[in-house]
Amino acid sequence: MSLLVPLAAALLVSSAQIPLATQVQLPSGETVELAADFLTYEADKQVLTARGHCELRTGEMLLRSDEVTYDEANQVATASGNVMFVGPGGMAAVADDVRVDLRSFEATLQGGLFMQKKGVTLEALLTAKTPQELRAMGETPVLLSGSRIRRTGPNAFVVDDLAFTPCECGPGDPSWRVEASAANVVLGERATLSWPVVYVQSVPVFALPWLYLPLAERRSGLLLPAPTFSGVNGFTLNQPIFITLGRSYDLTFTPGYYVGKPFQELTFDPNPEVQGDEIHYREPHLNGVRGPRLLTEFRYVPSERTRGRVTLGLLHDSRPLVNPEQGRFYYYPREAGQPERYVDAPRGMRGEASWQHYQDLGDGWVDRVDASFVSDGFYTRDLTADVIARELDYLRSSATVFRRKEDSYVGLDVSLRQDIRFAYRFFQDNRIPSQLDPTRPEIPSPKTFQRLPGLVMALPERPLFGGLIGGLRAEYTRQAPMGAGFADDGIDVFRPNGTYTPYKFTPDPADPWRRPVDPGQSNGVFDYDDRESRDRIDFTPRLSTSLALGDVAQLTPSLGLRQDVWLGEVSGRTWQRGYPIGNLLLESQLARTWSGEKSSYRHAIAPSLELRYVPGGWGKVPSAGWDRDSGAKAQPYDEIDRAVPLRFDGRTQGFLQAVLAVDQTLRVKTGTNTVEPLRLRIGQGFDLSRYALLYGGRPDDDQPILRDTFARLTARAGWLTAGGLVRFDPNAGRVTQVSADVTLDDTKGHAVYARFDDIYATSQAAIDLGENPFLSGPDAIRRPLDALVGSVSRESVDLPPAKRAQALIVGTRLTLGFGLGVRYEALVQPLYQDSTNQEHKPFAQQTLGVSYGPACNCWRIEGVVTKRRDSGLEFSGVNLNVTGFGAFGSGG
């Protein structure tokens, strides 16, 4: 949108020669009509006066006022009393009085207000009879006023005492504005402001010596600066620069600087028995950054079918290098009686990149990319203070091209993962600093498996013949680390310090943290339990039919097959595994409907019984490492490898399972709108298998039949949305999972929400000692892909018992008067205990934000304070979201 031509500009153009006649032809060829209730001309004074309902009209412009005078001798035109102006492009203006000197091209205004209108036609604006009526029409994205205006070119003006609001603030006076002592305005291009000050109501809140503002939809220029302050990185200032590359492309460069968190003051006591000999020293905080940063964002929308965004951020970090093996700084060997001294080798260049892309290629073909990369594992936690974001273990990227039709699907995809648990650098060598070892040996890093690539072909279920319905899915997958044939993990999962923990390991009391060295980790040899790159073909056909049992029930039997073939790229070995899957679903429904005056209510009870049978199978899942023994331990990679219960050597363990459930629903229909305010599902899992004691099979034959009992509830009513899930293990007599969420939202900016999760699962201490993480816990965690229920939840003898993990997130959003907003959120872990003093510290993180924004909500500024566990209250940031400044703005 372009800024409206001010009223004074219209007078400068249209009033250069106001004739005596009511209609004249200007030199430009444009016809001007002047009409009024009373029109006089004083020849001796050369003054033309028009009074009462004065109208000055051209083809696309209209000026109305109570009185218009033109002093021909002094070349001064004056319009006074309810002055209003309408012009092309949605420009409009109202004023009490306007005086224009046509010799100096200066205009003096009283009560002047310039507006840019949208959502209303020029014809509608021309019908406005009063300034109030004109102002109320349509939307007003720009409001501007000034005491004096001088034209310096065809579309250029200098404005004194400028005050403007560049967004839609609704009726009445805007609650905020920008004032400047002077402004140079080029209509449709830009405005430069001298000493601009932002006022909220009548209170100045922000000032700059100079500001450049683009005044077109896609005009290059400076965007609003973004100062922030966080507890991790201290003060940060970013200044976005917007560059348009036509209507379909643009760039935003955002240079910035991170001041960094101040050094921490530490004390070292070489002899605790002697007072007064403490040594005070300084050391940087482990997390955070310090230095300049440049973020580049490229956006493109070349057509309605294609859109995307590419970002690249580069940061030169002067903080000390981190040791990825220990997750702390590198230190020189400690000198006797002295504190540790860190190696001040800067981390250097770090960065991030992302690409989001979507394209509809036509004829059902689509390609999509959602990729994010960081330079090192600590990059995310160094730039954010949020507890949840800092605890992410992997960063996932994917790209796919697929064709989806009603009767088929085919797709090619790539999925990449970055392991961000440790501080390893991904695109640079990880080497010991030269200050510690001049040879700078490389530190081995984990090799994360990727999907490179995956090819999926599916034929959705469709009628075949004789009432049969058939479907087919085939998938080729290559799972491999980037640039390597095997992961070189060693005996167990990769550990940065190169050790491992044997199953049921007993620590040495003299050195409880010591673990044996893993001889197979990072030795460059494919041995032990190393994972090799694998190619797999998965083939899954399915046939089903449906039989009506009178009007009482519906019976749906189905028969499927899963066949997998693997190729080990290092060993050259092949494996195959297959098994049939029989399924039987019996379901019924009892429903009743009540009709009211405006709505009808339908309550339904739907019992169902589902049986699934896998008699066993042929072949087995690939084994681990180089071991060629036919009974070697199986090494499944993903959910397809683990699709059924496996014996030790990877053979299929047959099963017969069932789930009995009852669903209840309540639906309300009002007119053509149907809602479901209540749904309840209660069920019980059964495992009816009889396991034989075979080599590599289960250690016990008699397993209980019952599996988890579960109940799931969802409810919606007005402002309320709620849901809950409970799972109970009848064999152990304990609740294995409780999940609940509730939200109250009045859609007017007031909301309260909470989510609670309680899961009984294998403890991390047991996992560290070799326990299977899927051995205990709720059925939803233990259940394989092709099974209805999971295995028995159990705990191994002589290993730490399973533990409960609980998390509660509660929060609220409130919109107060005068544009104020408040939000609060807490992450609570009720069972957390400090490992040192066993003190309960349930609050992991609390966040409080207080914000202000005008009624138009075109911008909102928020101050945030955070309280994290074992940390004091800190001011963690200032967020400025700008969404409605016409051509400029950020956030949303």
C-alpha cells in the first residue's frame, strides 16, 4: 500500500488557478468543478470566496469544506470548516483548516488527519458527507498528521511535527503513535524521520535519532530493531534489513551482536582447614554465546503452487571451546594449589540453516522439504534459555516427493537426524586444542543413522471381487550413517568417553564412576555389536471383507502378510523374515436419538472385540555386528524390525491377542452443524498366547492373560476442551500411565490450560546397566507395530526398579485493560529430588510475561522473566512482535 497523498498536496495540485467559473480546464487537461451555495469574487482584492457546501471536484478527487477562499494576488488558498478530501488509491483526509502558499508550496494545517483506506471503494468514499462518516468507512491502515507540509517534488514532501499510526487501530483515536520533529516523505516509496519517538497514550516509551520506513507493500529498507535480553546471553541487538527482489522474492539480512553473559566469580580453596587462603578467579559460563551474528532469510512465492523459505545464520563465537567428551571446557593440567585454568581457544564460526519448501507439481505430484541443521550439538542450547528446547536429543530433517491419487501412492523421501546430545561439531573436525596437544588428534564422534533414502508404494484398500477388499504397501529403505558403512558403536551404544557398562555391572566402591573401556568403539573395525548399513524391502499385502450379522453386529475378518528382506552393506549378508497376520473385528452399536426445539441429541454405545493372530513365521531379523553364529543376538533398528515380538535370535514369536472395548459417544446436531461434546472408550487387552520354551525364547512359559486396562475420555463444551487417558496393569496392580489435558478459552484473550503426564517406565539407572527400555511401562510403549498389546511389564532382578516420571504444565493467558496482557507457564516435575541433598524441587521452570499492545494488535511488546530450578529469577528477554505496519514488520 502507498501512503495517501496529503490534503495539502491536493490543494497544491488542484488550486493553482481557481477560476471564477464553476468549471474550467486546467493546463494538464483535467476538468475542475467548483460548486457552493454562495460564490463571490472581489475584483479589487482578487479574492474568490465560496461558502456553504463547497465542493472542488476532479475526475478522481473530491474536496469538501464549509468555505474556500483563493487570494489570487498572494497565491494563497484556504479551506476551512469540516474540510475533507478523497483521492485515488484509498487516500482521504479531514481537517479543521488548511492554508496553502502556492509560491513556496507550503501548507499549514490545523486539526489535520491524513488516512489511507482499504476495504472500501472510491465510489463509496466519494459519497461521504461528513468527516466523521469518511473516517468510519472501511479500514484505516495509516493515520498521519502534521502542522506544516511543503512539496519538494511531484511525490515528495517535507512534513514538520509529524505524527502517524501506520496500522488499523479501529474507531476513535489510536492508543499509540509515532511522532517526529521532521520527516522527508516520498509517497509510495519511503519516509525518513528525524528524532522519532513512540508514544503509548501520551507516554513516550522509545526514541531513536533517525528512522527509515518503507511506505510500499514491498519496499526495501530497515525494519524495526529487535533488542533482547536473556539469562543465557545477556543483551542482544538485531537490526533487520529488508530487500525486495520483485513481487515474488525478498531477502532479510539481520546483523546482530550477542554481548554474552558476564563471567562467573568462583573461589578455590587449596586448603579447607586453613582460613583466608582462598583464591578468587573468573570463568565463563558453559552455555551461551558472545560475538557478532548475521542471519539471512530468503523467501519466495513464484506461483500459487510454490512457496518456501531459506535461512542461514552465521555466528562468530568468542567463548572458549567445549570438550565434547565431557561437555565442559578444555582445561590445562591442574597446578598444585591452583584452580583449574581453562583453555581460551575460541569456538569460532558456528551457524544454523533451514529450508522449508512446498510445491504442487500437478497431477497429484507434490514435493516438500522441511530441513534444519546446526553446526554443533550445543548450538540450540547456547541460543535459548527454554528448558524444553534445550533438552532435545535429535534434530530431524526430511525431504520427499510423492504422488497421491485416489487409487495409489508413490513417494521418495530422505530423512536425516542430527545428534545434538553432545557438543560435537558436524561440519568441522573435532580435535584437541593445540594448547594441550600440538598434534591435535581427532576425537571420534557418534555416527547417527539416516534414512538414505526411502521409497514407498501403496495401493489403498479397494473392492476386488466377491466382497473382498485388498490393499498393498511396499517400501524400500536404506538405513546408514552419513559417509560411513557402519556406526562403530562398539559393545553398546556410543558413549563420549569410550566406555561401556556391562549388564548388571557392579561398580568398584573405591571408584564408583569407573567403567571398562569399550574396545570396539571407534576402532575403525566392524566388530562386536557395531551397526552396519542395511538395505531393506518391506512387503505388506492385506485382504479383508465385511459380513453383516443381521441387524445386530458387523464382522470384519482380514488376512495380511509382512515379508522383509535385508542386505548388510559391510558384511554382505542377507536375511529375510516373514509372517502371516490374521485379524477379526466384531463390532455392534446401540443408538438412541432425542429431538429438541433447536437441536437433536444422539447417544451411541458401540462394543467391539478385535482378535489378532500371528502363528509364527520364517526367517529372522538381522543379528548384531560381525557374529555369524546362527543364534546370535538380533539387532532391530526401527518399528518395522520390531513389528512383532522377537526371540533372542530374531525369530518371530507367535501370539494370539485381543482387545475388548466399549465406545460411548454423544453428538449434538443444530441445523447442519454437528458436534461431539463427549466420547468415552473403555477397554481391556488380552494375550491368549501359549509360549513354548524354545532356544532364545521367553524365560517363562506361564504368562498372565490380562494386559493393560485403559480408559480414554474427550469432552468439549463451550469454553472447555478436555481429555484424559488412564492405563492400569492388573498383573502388577499399578497404574502405568495417566495423561490429562484441559483448556478453558473464551476466545477473547483469556485462557487457562494444563497438561499432566504420569508414566511408569524403566528407570534410566537400569537402562544404563543394560536393561531393555521397553521392558516395563504402559502398554502403548511396549506394543509392537503389528500387535494389539505389548509384552508383560516386568522388572529384572538385581537391577534398579522402574520409576514414575511425572510432568505437569500449567499456564494462563489474560488480556487486561489498556492493552495489557499477562501470561504465565510452569513446568512442574512433582517427583524430582536433588541428587545431592534429596530435597524436593518440583518447579523445573516458571515463565512470566507481561505485554502491551494497542487495540489494533499490530504490534505487541513483552517482557519475560524466568525462574529455573537451582537458578534465581532472571530477566530472560524482550519480545517485540510487529504484524500490521503495512510494508514493514516482523513476528506474528
